[in-house]
Amino acid sequence: MASQSTLRGSADPLATILKRSSDLIQLRLGNTSRTIKLLGTLFLTLSVIAGGAGGRRWWKKRTAEKEQGRRLLRRNSGLRNKDGSRVIFVPHKDSTSKVTIHPTKPMTFDAHRRLFLNPPRASGLASGNTPQVPPPNTKPGLNLAFLHQFLSLLSIMIPRWTSKETGLLLSHGIFLLLRTYLSLVVARLDGEIVRDLVAGNGRSFIWGIIKWCGIGGFASYTNAMIKFLQSKVSIAFRTRLTRYIHDLYLNDNLNYYKLTNLDGGIGQSADQFITQDLTHFCASAAGLYSSLGKPFVDLVVFNYQLYRSLGPLAFAGLLSNYILTASLLRRLSPPFGKLKAVEGRKEGDFRALHSRLIANAEEVAFYGGASMEKTFLDKEFKSLKGWMEGIYTLKIRYNILEDFILKYSWSAYGYLLSSLPVFLPAWGGLGGIQELADASVSGGKERGRMKEFITNKRLMLSLADAGGRMMYSIKDLSELAGYTSRVYTLISTLHRVHANAYFPPQGTHPELFSLSDVQGTIQKGFDGVRLENVPVVAPSIFPHGGEELIDSLSLIVHSGEHLLISGPNGAGKSAVSRIAAGLWPVYRGLVSRPRSTGTDGIMFLPQRPYLSPGTLRDQVIYPDGEIEMRDKNRRDIELKHILEEARLGYLPDREGGWDTRKEWKDVLSGGEKQRMAIARLLYHEPRYAFIDEGTSAVSSDVEGLLYERCKEKGITLITISTRASLKRYHTFNLTLGGGGDGTEWEWERIGTVEEKMGVERELQELRGRLGRVKAMEERKGEIESELNRVWVDGGDELAGPEYVDAMENVEQ
């Protein structure tokens, strides 16, 4: 008995110490939990208050803009500010939405040029041959090149810390942290509910269910806001990049023309780069912030909580599991970045074939080339299909391995770690201490195990989800690297075109008449059109040299001196207008022209009339818009008079008014399209105008009226045509490819003695031919009479001697 009491007495102090330790731990955990809950409640309250105040200010501002926008929408849908920005009121539902568009400053392009044309050598993008362009052997992937490309694009998407995108990312990050906090609360609440259920504590169980539903409402709102803000971030990124690219693509340097016809760095698929690839990149970049940032925070928080609950041994096991899994998946992961980049290129080629067929549908239909075009499309689609099937096959193998590791092996490993406090309490951290403390309480051991297991299980599931998303993000990062490479290539090529940064390979001389051999000068501000010793060269895609059409051309046109450029096909007539307009490079010599394009400047009417999308009014005033028209104080009644001068006065009544929107290229005939181009000329009233076969589909009488009206408006005409009848409306004639003394071109004044003598000789020759008409008709009758004497015997055609003689005379 004494021995038993001694044993009982010796055991009581240990139980007392364990009980006090357990109470102290629970007290600290309770204080920490209450502090976290208090902070979370305070944060939610402040968020609701701030959101309400911000919403009130937003509603007042929107109401004011709504009234202002309605007033402005009746006359003008936009305003132009002094800094070059434009405020547009866009109709939205039953109100208007104010949009302010700020143009990209030239200094911004200059600052970004070094990022896209001179990348650091360590990134692997610099090449000794062409340092300003990513070399073609640079493979998209998770490397320093991807890091440099992404950071360069990030400087465009987030231009400054005070931008709207920064606020969206901060708001997104706050909600991501809030979801992590709610995950911790849900994990602990889950354990408490199961504990109260096992213990039969009905009041605590019901209260736990009520708290569960309340937290579920906050969690649902948080998850919805995370998805909403991710979409907003994607749209904001796309808006920044699209406006940046548009400002670099559509400007006075004509980069949109040079990118496809001269540079050739991205082929003919600029539309796919700007639309499809840019959309995929922005969506992937916005999702990366959530798929990497949130799991990283979850890993830190959940690992800390599990370290406290399960001990250092479990924490070491978790770290080793992450390292092993990441290494294994990284080694066995296919090169998704390179595969996506090639898939995008093949998609662009397939789309380009369809676009080419749509643009040339009439020509293909005349030739009956449907079967051949179908062969081209089927061949390209077969190549795309085979490549995509190969990607899907690789994804199947990778997904099998990925799902098994991240779902099942991680779950089994989580059960092993959760068992440490039960089987190895000395290595089980706070869970092991709780296990020892609950050993002296009747029934508390099982309830404590249940609560801790449910909590740890919830944390393990959340941790596995975070780790899985981190591992899945390896594949997402690879795909993002492919999209990043394509968008970076687009912008770097645009910068090269914008800066004319073309250099020959190191150690070699530039190829003759290539883009790296441009040595001519363009002077803007000259009252007239002048070419001095300019070679007319049809350029080729860089880095190849162009084809020389004329060795050296010199001409000058002053106001009132109308010029007709004529010559055979391929002589370079249209090339002169392309060089004067700046579309083609000036390889040598000097080109002088007016500074502005349009009113009081110079205009170019292309050989194929262009009709823009929009209203009938937009067709007349192009390239002006309605805003520019109102700024010039022009009215619709003036446009009506202009159409009457161009012999198109019936169009407003026929088509339903000035605000009618149609596909005008299909509505107007060929002659109406050319007369619409002349109407634009009459609207803008430039001092000089190039007209390239601008009246070939117009009758001669209407053609004369149009030319006379343009001359009355004070427009100096430079016409490119093969019609000799147009000489009467011009002062000089430039003949290309047909110089009388063997030269490549000939300049002459229309109406000189030599020209009159040449016309007289031509008239005499025509009179001589007309005088021989009667003799020819008589000879024709004789031949017909001889042909009538041909006879057929026994089905064989026989010819008599007279017929043979007659045929020989005809051949002679």
C-alpha cells in the first residue's frame, strides 16, 4: 500500500506539469487566434467602410460625367486636350462612360529602346551578328532570356508605382492574403466542429455551424473578388500593351507598312501577334500573380502552422518533399514554352492562308482555284494538327506523372506526417505535447487526436493544393515563356523599324540597296516635290538588297506645274509615289516634299481605292474623323457639295443619309470608289496630290471634269497613268523606261514644237491607214470569193490551185 501510494504520489507531479503546460499552450493559442480574428474583423470592417466611401464618391463622379457625356454626345463624342490626350464618352447601356486615352510619349520609346534593341549580353538575347534583334536560336524557356523579356514587358504594363495597375495588384494581393487567413480559420473551425460532434457538445456544435456559414459567406466573396481582380489585371495589362503597340505601330513613320513589306521580322502575321498572342500573354501573366504569389504565401503560412503542430521532423520532411518533387517534375517536364511558340507560329500561318483567300476571293473564283486553295489549307492544317496532337500526347504522359505525385503520393505522405504526434510524440511538436497532456484526461485523448488530425488534415490539403499549384505553375511558366517570347519579338521588331536600326553582320559590308545601306535624305517643309539623283529601287525584305529600276532620277514640281508620269508596266511609275510618300527608302540622293499630309500639304491617292469602316461621312473626310471635321468647322452641306462636284451627289439619298454604316467596298462600284477618292481630295484641298491610276474606271468626260475641278481648287496634280488623253490637263510629262536616246527616263514639256510635230506625224500616219481602208475591203471580198470555191469530195477537204494561191497571198 505504501509502495502504491508512493507511486501514485510520484506520478501526480508529472501529470500536473503536463496539465499546466497544456493549459498554457491552449491559452496562448487562444490568444493568438483571438488576435488574428480581431485583426481580420477589423480589416473587413475598414474594407467595407472604405469601399462604401469610395463607392459614394464614384457614384457622384459618374453622375456628373453622365450628364456631361450626354450633352457632349449630341454634338461630339470626344475632346482633345492640350497634352495630346483624348477624352471619349462611349455609350454604355443607358448612360455614357468616360475614357481618357494618353498617347505614349516619344521619350518613353527612346527609354525602352535599350531594353528591346540592346539587351544585356548575360540574357542570351544579344548576338554578334544582329545585336538589336533576338537571335533565332534563342529558345523560349525558363532562363535569363525569359526573365529579361518579362521584366521589359512589365515596365510597359506597370509604368509607375502610382498607376492603376499597381492598385489592382495590391488589391488582388490583399484578397489573396485574406483567403489564406480564412483557410487557417476554416481549418481550425473544422477541427473544433468534429471535436464537439464526437464529444456530444450540442451547443458548441451548433455555434460552430453558424460560424462556419458566416465564414463561408466571406470566403465566397473573397474567391469571387480574386477572380474578378485577376480579370481586371489581365484587361489592364492588355490595355497598356495594346495602346503602346498601337502608338508604335500606327504613326507618321509608317511602321505598319514597313513592318510587313520591308522588315519581315515577324512575317505576315502581325495581326495574330497583336490580338491572339497578346491576349494569351496578358491572361497568363495575370494568372501567374495568383498561381505563384498565393501558393507561395500559403506554403509559408501553412508550413509554419504545421511546424508548430507536427514538429521539426515533419517540417524537414515537407521541405525534402518539395525539393524532390520540383526536381523530378522539372527534369521530366517537356519544353512547353518552345512547343507553344511553334504552335502560335503555325496558327498564324494557317490564319494567314484564310485571310489571303478572303482578300483574293474574286480572283480565285475567276480562276476556279478552289481545289488548289483547299490543298494549301488542308496541308497547313495537317501540319498544325500533327503538332498539336504531339503536344497533347506529351501532356498525357506528363499529367499522369504529375497527378500521381501531387495528389496521391502527397496525400499518403501527409498521412505519415500527421501520425507523428501519435506514434512519436517526442518529435511531434505541440501536437505531441497535447497528446501527452490529454493522456491523463478521460476521453480527452481521442477528442484531442480527432481535433488535431482534422485541423492538420485541412492544413495538409490546403498545403497540397498550394504545392500542387506551385508545381502546375512550372507548366504555366513554360507556356508564359512562349507567349512572352512572341510579344517581346513583336515589340523589339517594331522598335527596330521605328528607329531604322538596321546593321550589317559584323565584319561584312552592307548589301547594296538593303535597309542597312540607306544613305539618302528626306527633307520635309519644301514647297513642291523634288527628287535629286534618287535611284528608284524596289526594296526587298531585310537583309537582302533591292532591285534597281532607275539608276538616277531628278525632277522638280512647283505649285501649278502639273506632271504626268507615264511609261510601260514595270518601269517604276508607282515607285516614284512610294518614294515621295516615304513608304520606300531613299537609298541615295535627296527627296523634298511638303511637311504635312492633307490640307495645305500633300496627298497620295493609291492605285486601289481604300474605303474605311464607318459612315458615309467618314468615307468623304478620311483620314479625318468627325472630331477633326467639327474642329475645322466643316458641315454636312459642304460634304454634299463636294460629292456633287465628284459626280456622287446621289449617294446620301440612295444609301440612307450621312450616318449610314455599310461595307462600302462592296456597295460602291469601281468608278464610284475612284470618284470617292477624288472627293476626299476636294475635301482636304492639299497643295500637291499624287494620283496613281485614279480615274482608270471613270469615263473620259467625267474624268476631264474631275481634273479641271481639282485644278480650280489650286491642287497641283502629279498623275501616274498610261492614258495619253490626260496630257491636256498637265504641264510636263515624265516618261519612264522609254527615253528616245536610250536613257531610262525623259522629261518634256507638254505643248512644245517637238511634241506638236510628233502628234502631227501620228495624225498623218493615221490618215494614211484610213486611206487604205477601201483597198483592204476590196481585197477582203476577193479572198472571201476564193474561199467560197473550196469543195469537199468524199469527206476530205481539197483545195484547188486558186485557193492555194489566195492563201499564199493572205499569208504574204
